[in-house]
Amino acid sequence: MNSNPHLDPDLILLIGRLEGKLDALISQSHQQAKTIMELEARLNKLEAYKGWLLGAASTASLVASWVFTKIL
């Protein structure tokens, strides 16, 4: 199994465990990045909707003000 007689089998086992943990951390990092991208997309949609809603409310306020000015 081991071509180099100077390597300790326990050391090889520990290195394997470290590789496994590193792979798990990389996987978690990719999942978190994906979640952040999805949240950013949702936030951008909400911000766009808020801007549209504020514009519509401002326009409605302007029209209502103009109508009341003409009535009175």
C-alpha cells in the first residue's frame, strides 16, 4: 500500500481526515455562496418593486392634489 517506508500510517490517516474536512468546508462555502446569490436576486426584486410603488404613490398624490385644486 505504501511505497515510501518512511511515512507513518497514522500521519496518512490524519491527512485523509483533513482532506475530508476541507472538502466539507468547500462544499458548505459553495452552498452559502449559492444562497447569498439567491437572496441578492430576491432583494433586487423587492427594491425594484419598492421604487415602482413609490413612483406610483407619488404620481397618485400629484394627480389627487391637482384634482382637489381644480375642484376648490
